[in-house]
Amino acid sequence: MAGTPLQSDKSTSTSVILNPLPPSSPSTPPPGWYWSLPYAAMALFIATMAALLWLTYRQDTEEQRATLINDVLWMEQNLSFQFDRNSSQLSQLGPALLSGRTLDSTTAARLKNALDADTGLIRILWLNQDGAVLGAGPPYTDSHLVGEAAGTFPSSSAYRLARSMGRPVYSDAYAVIDNQTQFEAHIPVFDGGRYLGSVVGVYSLNSLLSRQVPWWFSERYRVAVTNTAGTEVAAKSKVSPLSSLNYEMALEPPGHGLTLSITAYKNEVRWIPLLLMGSLGVLATAIVWSLWQLRRHMQRRQAAEQALRAEHAFRKAMEDSLNTGMRARDLKGRITYVNPAFCRMVGWSAEELVGRHPPMPYWAPESLEQTLAVHEMVLKGNAPVQGIEVRLMRRNGERFDALMIEAPLIDSDGKHIGWMGSMVDVTEQNKAQELARQQQERLQATARLVTMGEMASTLAHELNQPLAAISSYNTGCINLIEQGQLPRQELLGILAKIGKQAQRAGQIIRRVHAFVRRSEPKFEPVDLNTILREAVGLVEADAQRQGVSIGLDLASPLPPVAADPVMIEQVAVNLIRNGMDAMANTPRAERQVSLRTRHQDGMLVFSVADRGRGIPPEVAGKLFAPFFTTKEEGMGMGLNICRSIAELHRGRLSFEAHPAGGTIFNFSLPIAP
Ligand code: ADP
């Protein structure tokens, strides 16, 4: 595995999870006119369309006007033609009518034909040379005449004028009953220069209009005739609103101030341009509205983009300022992301690392297999939550310890896409821990040495007595033998005493040996009273020498405690000795060390009370400090070790002033569960 070349998959390295946003382009908002452009274009478009519509309308109106004029001219021509035809017809009838003979059938038929409704003539009169009515068809009557016209029918002025001019003359128009208007055409009839009389055709303006104006013309236009006073004297109209399109012209040939007025009817509502205009308006409104919406949308997007950029910048800043290395891997173990702290730790750049497959360049070759095993464990999802320590290598070959904490990488859809790992360089921390451990060990070794020194002196002290006894018993025996006295019983007694003293010396040595040999505590259920009794046994000789009595007040039975008996004994010995030392100046009779055991608040407590000098406040603060002593030959480690032992047993060592003078040390131990 160590020989596997490093694999790099640069082709896919683009799939870095935290894709950076494109470098922040200067996102200056567009100038104010930028947003007006579409509106201006829109307004221009609408204006153009409106102009187009207006031009079309204008053209339409012009066309209508031209059509009107054409139609009117046609109308006028049609009327003149009809007048001319009537005149010539009347002129041709003249000789027959004025002959004085009864009308023959041909003349009667022609007369009837001339009075046909389409001609506009309603009556034909024929007058003699003097203007008297010779005959009429239909028969002559003046009952229809009203106003000025009454009495002057037929018009004498027109008669005279026609006669004198020798050509057809039209009379003024005049009103008759039923709001009708009439005028006459006087046609003088000559026979080779001799005036025979006149034929008068009476026209009804109303019937003329109704007959001469064809249906298609009256569908489109209102045709009216007005007199000089502007009064409408005849009209052909249907009820329909009129447009402003109007044309007036003199009604020729009658003349005499009659005006033909033609007004176009208002067109049907022109739906197509109207619809066009309406849809144009709707379209324009829709476009403006959608533009406005688009603009709002753009503004919102811009704001969101800005916020995203700020967020991204903030996260990037956070990420860059992290001191914890971060690394993401996909499900196959390929690196997809590393943060700057990670790069700083391992010494490879993000470009070099992203896309790589295991083994990674920062894996230390000597622990490659182990690191690979950790890697596979992570990929299987079995990484311990509290993290795992691995030994890695920087680019410069330097090794370092890293604490890796791995967690599944879940994307925004909740899909597991890989693993996210944080890496902390714990090399310094490990070093510090190791140093502290070594220091602790050294301290313990020193403490043990100190204790050993104490023990050595104690041992010398303790052994001195049995050895002195053995020596004196021995001297006694020698003396007895030298004197030749060999009382068997006495000798046996002395030798038994020597043996006992030797046993005692051996016991002392064993205890001291056991104390020195043990460094690691060995917890076992012990009876506190027994330990205290043994401790008293150890110091008994000293106590006797110093004139100190040791009193025992032991509560019995006591529950067992889980403790190292040798250590507890060491504490007891220390406390008793300190008590005895403190009573150096106490009157001999009062020198007493009282040992007491009791069961209190779930703890077993033993106290050692002395009647010594007590502990002054300035000493109390540093009592447990290592190497603090007020004694000439003291080491100042006793209480320090005692407290360590108490803590080791989850117990407590404290002291208080004795109410009767002196000090009480309390050592409490938790009862074994
Ligand atoms: P050492 O006995 O070697 O001096 P210790 O740590 O046992 O070291 O004690 C430190 C100091 O605490 C002693 O020097 C003494 O001044 C004080 N001391 C300890 N026990 C007592 C006591 N029972 N009464 C008065 N002073 C004491």
C-alpha cells in the first residue's frame, strides 16, 4: 500500500462542494435612464400606432368625402338630366296641347307618361298666349295653394319671362298645403316664331326628391333642399345620426336660391380599428406591467444576490480565520474541499489536495496502514464521535498528531454526499500532557525517595531498639556462659526473647519494605480500625520514648472501605508523628495523641488529635505545600503526600483547632459501595 502512487483526479476537481461565487463583479445599479428605455420605446411604439390609426382614419374620411362629392355630382347630373328630359317632353307636348283641340289618345298617353311619378312632375298646365289656363292634367285646381302662392298660380312672372326669353324658365319655389313645396317650369311653345302659349310643369320638390334620389343614395346620405332663408323645404331622410360630412350646392336648373344639401349618415361603428386600438392599449398596458414586474423581480434578485455575496464573504472570512482544519470527502473518499487552516497544517495547497484519492500525501508512511484503516472506518460510518487521533506528516516531513472528528456531510436535499472532517493539531497538547505525566512521575519518585529517606531513618530508629535488646540479651547470655553458669531455663528464656526481638525487627523491615515497594495504589476492602491499630504499632516505640500516650477511640463495627491499606497506614503514621512532634514543648503528662474513628455522612472518618502548640494562621495556608516544614530535620512532604493519598481515594484531609489546645486532623474516606 505504501508503494501506491498518489492518485490525483484533477479532471473532476471542479466538483468542490463550496463553489466560490464568481468574483464579485462591480454590481453598480444601472443608471436611471436605463429603466426608462423600455418605457420610452413603448411610448414611441404606441405613438406610432396611434399616428398610423389616425392617418388611416383621415384617409378614410377623405375617401368618404371624395365619394360624397362624386355621388352628389352624379345626383346633380341625374336631376339636370331629368329636368332637361321633362322640359323637352313638355315642349314636344306643347303644340298638341295648345292646338285647342280635344286631346287625342296619343297626347293623353304622352301626358300621362310625362306625369309619371319618376319625372317629379305632379301636374301639367297649358296656357294660351295670354297666360290663361287652357287645360291641365290632372284637372286644374288651386285649392292646394297657401300663402303668397295663392292667386299667382301659375307664376305669372315665370310665364312672362319664359315667353319673353323664349326658353324654359323656372319659377320660385312656394309652399303648398301639407308642408309640400312646389315650383314650376314654364316652357314657351312657338310655331315657327309665333308664340302659341306655354306648357307649365308643376314639380313637387318632395316627390322629386323621393323619386329621383335612388335607394342606395338615400341609404348613405340625407338629401334636403333649403330655400334662400335657409329653411328646409323638402327632404329625403331616414332616422339616423348624421356625420359632419356635408356638401351643399345650388339646385340647378330651378335656381332661385334653392340649395341641395347632402349630409352623410354617420358610419357604423368601425369595430376593427377600435378593436385594434383597444388591443393596442391592452397590449401596451400588459407590456408596461410586465416590464415593471420584471424590474421588481430584477431588483429583488439583485438584493438577494447582494445578500448572498455578503453571506458568502462572511462565511469565507469565518472559514479562513478558523484554526481548525476542515476537509470534505465524497462517498468514495476523494477530497472535495479543504479550508486554509487544513492547508496550513499539512503544507499542501487546496489545488493540490482537492480531487485526490487515498493515500493522501500527508499520511505519514510509517503509519500508512493504520491511517488507511481509520480512513476506511470513517467511510463505513464507524468513526467514533469523540474523534480519533492519527499521526500525519507535513510537506516538510515533520510529523504531527491530529485529532480528527468526522461527521456525515448532508446536502440541502438531505442526501448523504460524503464526509466532513475537522482536524485539530494536538501535537503540542500531547507533548504538554506527556511532560505533565513525566513531571508527576518525577514528583512521585521524589516523594517516594523522600519518604524512603524518612523511612530509612525511621527504620534505623525502629530497628535500634530490638537490635539493642538482642545485643543486651546476647551480652547477658555470654556473661552467664563465661561464669560457667548454664541455667537451662534462664538461657531458653533469654534466647526466646532474642528470637522475639529478631522477629519484631523483621516485621519492621517487612512493613517498611512493603511501604517503599508499592507505588501504584491497590484498592481492597479494608477495616479502618485494623489499619489504625497497625499504624499505632509502628509508632508505639517512639511514642514511649517521647512520653506520648496514644489513645484509641474506635467505633465498632465499621463498614469496609475500598482503600490501599499501606497508604492509609502511611497517612495515619504521618499524622501521629506530626502530632507527637507538635507536643515537644507540652508538659509530659499532657502529651497525648487521640485516634478516633466514626461513621459520618456516608464517609468513614478518622481523626488524630494532639495537645500540641496548634497551627498558627501564617502556617495554615502553606501546610500542604510540598517541602514546607518548620522542623529542623523535616522534609515538608508528609502532609502533601497525605493529601494526595486522600484525593486518590476520593477522600478529604482537613484540620481544625483542638478546643482544649492543639490540632485535630480529619481524614475522611468514602465507604465502599
Ligand atoms: P514535616 O513533618 O517534614 O515538617 P509535614 O508536611 O508533615 O512535614 O508538616 C509540615 C509542617 O506542618 C510541619 O513542619 C509543622 O510545622 C506543621 N504541622 C504538621 N502537623 C502539625 C500539628 N499536628 N501541629 C502543629 N503543626 C503541625
